[in-house]
Amino acid sequence: MSKTPLLDQLESGPWPSFVTDLKRIAAKKPQVLDLLGQLERSYQEKITHWKHGGIVGVLGYGSGIIGRYSDLPDEFPGVEHFHTMRINQPSGWFYTTAALRQLCDIWDKHGSSVMNLHGATGDVIFLGCRTENLEPCFAELTAAGWDLGGSGSTFRSPSCCVGPARCEWSCYDTMEACYEITQEMQFDLHRPSYPYKYKIKFSGCPNDCVAAVARADLSVIGVWKDDIRVDQSAVQAYAGGELKPKGGGAHVDKLDVQADVVGLCPTYCMSYDGKTLKIDDRNCNHCMHCINMMPQALRPGTETGAAILLGSHAPILEGAQLSWVIQPFMVMESPYDEFKELNSRITEWWAEHGKNRERVGELILRLGMREFLEAAELPPAPQQVRIPRANPFFFWNQSDFDAEAKGRKYYQTEGFDVE
Amino acid sequence: MSERKTDIGPPHYEQFLPPIIKENYGKWKYHEIPEPGVLKHVSESGAELYSVRAGASRLISTDFVREVCDLADKFCDGYFRFTSRNNIEFLLTDKARIEPLKKDLKELGWPVGGTGHSVTSIIHTQGWVHCHTPAIDASGPVKAVMDDLFEYFGSHQLPAQVRIALACCINMCGAVHCSDIAMCGVHRTVPKIDHQKLRHLCEIPTTIASCPTGAIRPHPDKSIKSVVVNEPRCMYCGNCYTMCPALPCFDSEKGGVALLVGGKVSNAKSPPAFSRLAVPYIPNNPPRWPETVETIRKILIKYAEGANKWERLGEWIERIGWEKFFEVCDLPFTFQHIDDYKFQAYETYRTSMHFKF
């Protein structure tokens, strides 16, 4: 009789089965047989059988390894130690088969052969390493050119969308920015020195394919400042049905340019007279809807960069937040000095003022947006808010009065007084 | 030890890019989706790149990865990538290779799809296979839901794309809080304090500070160096357990699945939005979580029937109103649906006469 009657029920059905995949590994790796045994027990009892944490790691690093121990080690000795290793992924999750086979070889040798491609933050995840195998596994990984990613209260492995490698909408080089910032931040990535986790994600356009606005403390989202590029003959081809909406990715065969594009523009900044599509670009809010609908007719402009947003995190602890705009536009070009400097002003302020396990977005809510913006040397801008405050409870600092005394209207930040 | 390498970072991506991408980097002009699961990108140079997308589990073995590698060697000169939603993409320059690749994928049982107006792969967390705080499993419910919605993975028949996510507890490592449909594992048990363990394992001030609702106090009997929990104030977040292993809040019977709906991250038409509570609790029912699967299908079908073309699930609900959503989907509205947690609560209360009966 099968030892895993409940898990066996996940072997049927059309979607690929992780149970079938793990079972064939279990034939070679006794720890995976125990992993399935313990998982079956959880399916019976509806409760986890992993113990709380445990500090393990490789020499000199305080991150990249998450300790994991079974609470049933006598029954399932193979998973007594079953630590996680996070390996920093390459930009855009591109691989050669040679590189991935090398990772597989290392993992078959030192671990359970079970992995994720990829974890929620973006890393390659190796699941199931014994403590004594961590250091040899790490040594082989670095010898092959790979390094660990972040975990705990560190700078986490940044991730990015496919960007200019395979997308016509990317407003900056997400792949290069992700790589360069990851290299710049190696010390903070491997040594916990922050109040809590800190993530950066790079999306090339407001479609935000890596969910930067929801999943990164610092969200870098590509945007253009000039006009949407329009190919009027292609607009006609969409209107005539020769080209399919969304490149064919929709349930609709023929686009109604007036109803589906112009009529759904959130700013009503477009018009179409049956011949020419007109866009009032100064009133476009860069939502991407029209471009998504007609990818052969419309493209983002050429004066491009990124908006910088800050603060998002999942509900722990003060409730989920989305990132908000702190700088509406930044030119994103190597060596990314402006971005690196802003990033270090943010992390320094947060490291100084943040409480243990307080995300940067929560700290800003606690201390106030003004205090943050002044520390980050960012002037107030209407793009930062959806609407201004409705209450009269605003503060005046000495710097505001000093600016007034100097005959200036308002204080914005050092060097940015409004005359 | 002198040869020990550290802080080298990930390998440079350029060595992993196929020649066609190196040649056309930043020069892509437009894309098409000729059929579900196949993307065609055309460069300003006229070069054409075909990406064939296939669904996979997130929890995989090196055997599986080697099979992917064999296919990529056979069809793509050894180059391929993964998407942000754990799909595999085979990168082809020769259009004629698409059909043979699809045939091989079919034989291996890897579905082609996940593009355009589909239900693409579910992003998820570890669950019982690797995590110490889950209320539910992750890979199991994901497999059960994808089996059930399989027809939507390989087709473009929905009003817009539908992004489903699963987090096995409210820590939401999978950041499911902005998904069209989110499954979230919930605990419903107040921490069971192990006073003996607590005095040896935990720092009392940090344990008290970890509670977002201020429900934890020092034990009134000072000779017992421990804490007490004000039970009515506990909403089972497990944050205290993260700080102090002597406060487990697990329970075989009371844990389950909450469903949240209507979130998105894209800016297209409407701004990014959080998912909102649709169903506060569905019993934990391994191995296939039938009640969860059935409720998700019901919401998806009602959305597909009711939404205008191009409307995301949340945009449909916003248009018809949440009171209609609960009516149409035949879901009960409960006290749990009304927010009473901190700063976000007020903005969810209705302050207008704009509602329906």
C-alpha cells in the first residue's frame, strides 16, 4: 500500500504534478522520501511539521540561508535538517542550459535535488540542505560564479522584468539597472544591518510585470515624459480588423477604436474621427491601456526614465501598503549615481530611525512624510499625492519661517525655496 | 581559506542571452500573440523572436530542470528563461520549430499557455512542504485550482487576464494582496502559551512589542517570567510566534482559506489596487480543497459572464458595486468583511447614497 495516499490524489489531473516529480527524486534521495512522508502527515493532520527557524549560515554571511528543522526527526530523519538556500538569480531569469545543469549538479551533490524556480523575491531556491553541507555547497556555487541572495533583515535580491531584452515598452534598461544595483549592494545583501527586509524591483513600464508597486519597498517603474509614438496606418489596420487587439491575446477579434481605446482612456485625452487618432499627450497619465490594446500602432515616447515609488509591503504589520511616488521622474542610465545616492539616503534614514521589524513604509507613516522627504532631499511635488490633505492640522517648521523671513514664499527643501 | 570567494553577486545576464536578443536588445518594435502560449516579438531590424510559454509547478526537482534543458538544447540552442509567474519560456528563432516543440511539451504533460486573457500560473509560497507558520499547504491547493481551471490556461476566453496567487499564511510571502483572486491561509486560534519554554527562549519586551493590537502583556504573577494574551484582541497574525517560538497559534481544525479578490498591479485604465475580502473562511480540506476550488470557479464564471470586455475582475466589481458582487456570486456578507484594522478601515466605509438594493 502507498505510504502517501492523500498526496497520491494530487498526481491526477491535467496540471503538472509536484507529487509525481518529487516521487521520482525520492527513488534516488532518501531525504525526499522522508519529505513526502512528513508532507503526507501534514495533509492528514492539517498542521505544519517544521520547527521554528534556527540560525544557520555560511561563514561571513548573515543571510542567504534559512534554517529549517523537522519536528518529527525520529520518524523522518532525512529531513531533520532541511535548510533553504537562496541563490541570487540572473537579471530577467535568463539562463543557458549549461548554467542550469551546473546548478543542478551542485545541488544533486550537496542537497535534496528539490528546488523552486523561482522564489517570491526572485531567487533560485534550493530546498533541503544539511548544516554540514552548506559551506561546501556555497564554495562550489561561488567557484561556478553564483552567490547567495538576501534573507532576514537585509537588502533582498532585487529583481526586474524582461525589459529591453524582449519588450518594446521598457522605458529604461531594467536588466542592467538590476545587475548594477545588486553588485553595488553586495555588503548589505549578505550582512543584516537594517531594521527589517528591504526590496527593490525594476519594472520597465507602468504595466509593472514584476509587481514592483506591491512587492518592493523601493519600486522603480519606467515612464516616458514626451509623446506616445503613433503609427496612424497601423491604427487604421486595427480599426479595419487586419490587426487584432492586444496582439491577439484577447477574446475579441476586432478592435472598436472608439469604444475600446478612446472610450476607456482614464483621462479622456484621446479622440478618433475614423481616420486619425489624436492624443493630448500633456494630459496623458501613462496608464498603458491604449498601448496595450494596439501594440503595433502605439509605443511609449523616447524621453524616458523611471518614477521612483517607496513603501510597499504585505500586511505584516500595520496593514498592506502600495508604494507611493516620491520622485516622479529620474533618468536611469549607468552608472545610476542619482539612484544609488537616493537609495542610500533612504536606507540610512530608515536604519537610524526604524524600530526592529519596521518596514520603511511604516516608518514614514509613523514619523511623517515631510521628515522622510527632507531626509531624502526630495522636494514636495503634486505627483506624490492623490489629493492634498482635507484637515487644517499642518505643521510649520523653523525652516519655513526662515524662508519667509528671507522674502521667499515657501520652504521646499534645502536649496529649493520657492521664490 | 584564502581562495574563499564572497560577494561576487549573480552572474552577468549577458552571457545567458541568445544571439537574437543580444543583436536586438532595446530594439524591439512590437509583439503579437499568434496563439495562446506563443509570443512573437518583432525588432526594428525585422528579426523575429518566438517565445513558447509553458506552465510548471514552482516546486520542482533537478530531474525536471534537466528535462527542460534537454528541450531547450533540442529547440532553442540552449537558451531559455523563466517568467515572473514561474512559467518556462522557450526562445525560438525558427518559426518551424514551434509545432515540434509543442508536440514534445504535450508528451511531457507541460501545458502551453499563460498569455493574454488567460488564467496564468498561480504564484505561491511554500506551505507545509517547507514553512514553519503555514495555515494551509501551497503546492496542493495550487495544483487543485489549476486542474480545475485548466481550460483557461491555454485559451484567451476571459474578459481580461486573471492573476491568481496563494499565500499559506497572512505573512503573504507571495504578496498576494494585489491579485485578481488570492487564496490566503488563515489561523483562527489564539497563541497557546508555553510558559516553561517562553522563559528560556524569548525576550519578553520584544514579544510584547511584536503584537500589532497590543494584546500581549507581562504575566501578572511576576514569579512566572512570561506573558498573557488578551484573547479578544488577538487576530491570529502569528507575529508574536515569529519573535517567540513558545507562542504557537496552529490548530488542526480551525485553520483555513480566506479568498480576497479584485486586486491588480498594472496601471492600465485603473490604478493598482489591493485585493478585498470575498470569503473570510473556507475549511482546510486536503488533499484537493474542493470547497476552495469550487468557490474560485464560481467567482471566475460570474466575472466572465458579467464583465465588459477588457475589464479586470476588480474593475467589474467596482462598476457593479460590492453589494452586487456578493449577490451575484451568492457569497454571504459577514462581520469579518467590515474592516476594523487600523488606518485603512475608515476609507472602506460608505459615505454616500450611491448604493444598490
